[in-house]
Amino acid sequence: MKPPALPPRLNKKQVTAYLAPEDHASFTEFIHRKGITCQEGVARAINAALERHGRTERLPEGHLRLVRRNAGLARPRPAGAARSRQGRILVGGWYAVECVDAVSAALASLGLGMQGAISLGLPALVGEDAKVRQKENSAEDAQKPVAALADELSGFALPDAGDIEGMLHEMEGLQAL
């Protein structure tokens, strides 16, 4: 009989940060563009902050992913959450305890916590020009007249009731298989 597998988070510590929605959008765009996990992105942000201050401590950036999680994406915290977390979105990852402890000590000597390091390292990852571009695009979108938006959407046709019924029957047939 084979021994049971070790839990994947044994001897690991969680590192998290709450990002403003615009920072979270830049972060997720970055990790999707690079094809990396959120955990790797958090490690890169912390490592960039440490590098900026000339520190050599690092969190490991590689990550073996057996299952990619797409469901249950992070959402902004509701009004009932702690004040510092309201409207912010959680990012994080699990790292070896000894690595987290070494990085925490290095950050403490700089007067930073994990949250501060991630916020400091994030612009180095996504680039300041990406943030400027994002703000310009959102300002342009806000200034578009309603008629122009209606013209853009006019090419999209909504399915009628018959199409929806056909799709439901196809799905029922697939579920029966």
C-alpha cells in the first residue's frame, strides 16, 4: 500500500495583499500576458521591491501547477469588510516557511510589510506606462458619446427564443451522454 501524499501546503505560509481594482486589473493583465500564476506574480512583485532596495532575499518564482483554477475569481471586498480592505481585491500565494520568514525579516528592516512590498513592486512589473495607458483608455471610454457606443453594439445580435430552446435541447442531449 502506497503512503498518503503530503498536503501541498505543508510547511508553507500564505502571503497576501489587497489591491485596488485598477492595480488588480493591471496585475491580472500582466500574469495572463506572461502565462504565469497569481502566486508567481506575487513573488515577482515582492522580489522587485526587494531588488529596488538592494536586498538579496527572494521568494521562489517557479510554481508547479497541477490544476488551473478559473472559477471563483477574486472580487472586491464588500462594504462590511475591514475598512482597509473595502473595495480591494485579494491576491496571494503559498511559499516555503523559511523563504517567507527571510523575506519578512528583510522587509521589516526596510519598514515594509508584504502588502507594502507587493504595492511597491507592482509598478516595476506592469510598468508605469501601462498604468498611464490604462487611465487614458478609461478616460477615452468615459468620453465616448452614447450614440457611438450604440453603433459599436449594433453588429451584435441577441439570440431569439427558438435559438435558446435549441441550445437547451443540445445541452440536455450532451448531459445524457
